Amino acid sequence: MSAPRLVLGSTSRYRAELLRRLYPHFDQRAPGTDETALPAESPAERALRLAIAKAEAAAEGQADALIIGSDQVAELDGTMLDKPGTIERAHAQLTASSGHAVQFHTALCLLDTRTGERHTHVDHTRVRFRALTDSEITRYIEREQPLDCAGSFKCEGLGISLFDGIDNEDPSALIGLPLIALARLLREAGFPLP
């Protein structure tokens, strides 16, 4: 019996690059999920809800497949930090994060269309920012253009220079897809790794 197809329910180039570390042959589908936060929803709950919704949306019409949905929500002192979208918002987010810790909740859903079962995981990463000067923030944004990243940085690039430390169990989770948990869930679903 052949292994099921892998489908990534995301158009994120960051998540696709991460998934290629585990397995190079997969499809990508845009889930088209509304990512608006719900009232009284915690950041971790939002991340998990959206990961499930993305997997379910990408699973439509897919047979004999393992569908991967993932979402990440950044949180500073109880406030969610969305993708900034503009230079001004990125500057404001990094200024607010300077000298503080930001929590990243990265949720994963693996949906098996053969059985209808779904398995989930949420990774929690704490990023400790060093005290940043205004000119450091400006130079960083100009060089890296992190406008499509929650928290306004790319830890896999120059963003690493903004930190005093990172506390987590899975370094890939901070980039957007927790590969350690995903590898475990894929093996449990009968997908051969490595």
C-alpha cells in the first residue's frame, strides 16, 4: 500500500520551506480561512482553531491524503501581534517588544482524509528581546522587510540579532511549522519518516 499524499493547507513560503526538510513532494492549497480573532479567545486557542480550519478547508475534495494546517499567533503582555503589513506597524511592534518577552503559539493540525481523524499540537515559544534602539529597529526593517511575519521579525534571518534568547522545544515552530511534532504525527499516521 502506498503512502498517502501530503497536502500543506497554506501558501506560506516559510511553511513550505520547513515541510521540504521532512519530505520534498507535497501539494499546497490555499485554505482561504478567515483569520479574525473571536471575542475572549486566547492566542493559543486562536492558533489552534485556525490550524484546524485551514486543514479542514484544504481537505475539501482530497482523498487518500494527509492535510497539514498550521497557524501562529504572537502575544506581547496579553495583546496579539498580527502580521504588521506596513513599515510603521512593524516599527511599533518591535518598539513595544524591545526589552520584553513575546510568546509565540504555533498550532498544528494533521487531518487524515482516509479516516477523518485529526491530530493537533500547540508549541509555545518564548522570545526574549534585548533592548533595541530606534535606529536598530529602522535598519532591521529596511534590511529584512518582515511585514508578513507575526511579531515583525524573521528568526531564521537577521531577526536573530534582536534577541537575548529563545526558550522552546522545537526551533522550527518559531518559523511557523513545528516539525518535531509534525514528524511524530506523520509517523503515527503511517507516513514513513525518515
